[in-house]
Amino acid sequence: MSGLHAKVIVNPVAGAYSTRRKWSRISKLLKYVGLSFDYEYTEGVGHAVELARVAASDGYRYIVAVGGDGTVNEIANGILHSTSPTETSLGVVSTGTGSDFARSAGIPRDYTSACS
């Protein structure tokens, strides 16, 4: 992943509030694999839509969702409603309780594997 700079959007309450606790380890793993990033925590329902829309419109070409299915859904919608939806890629580190999207897309549910 060398040379990439991303916006990481973290839902701290995903996974029955476990994501906030996991974030320290996840951020270290992302840095270890060479991802340069800025991150923001979501602050409630719908906030990830706005964070993703602004990030994509501001030129971030890579946005990483750290959370569950709801977080991924909101971020995808934010990207789609940005000024450059076709130029922005979405990465997923699944930390939700169900993680149906990750399972369907073949993304490892184990965040250590997903970060590599």
C-alpha cells in the first residue's frame, strides 16, 4: 500500500461499542502496511455519510470504513453523493457484529487480516 493517503472513518460504537477499543491496534496495523491516513470518528447516525461526502469531494481517493454494515452503507452513500464518486475507492475493516457486507465481499472479518 506504499504511497497511499486515505481518509479513515471510524464508527466507535460499531461491534457493540468494541471498535473504539480496537482502533488503536487497527491504526497501528494500517500504518505498518504503509497506509498514510487521516481519521475521524463518527458522532451518530448519518454522520459517516457527510464525512465521506466531504472527504471524496475534497480529493481523498481512498476512504476506509472501520465499523459494521451500517457504517459501510453510510460511507458508500457519502461517496456516491460526492463530486467525484467514480474516482474514490472504498476499503473496509469490518468491526461490526453481523458484518454481512464483509462476508459477502470476501473481506476477512478478522481486522488483522483485513488490514494486510
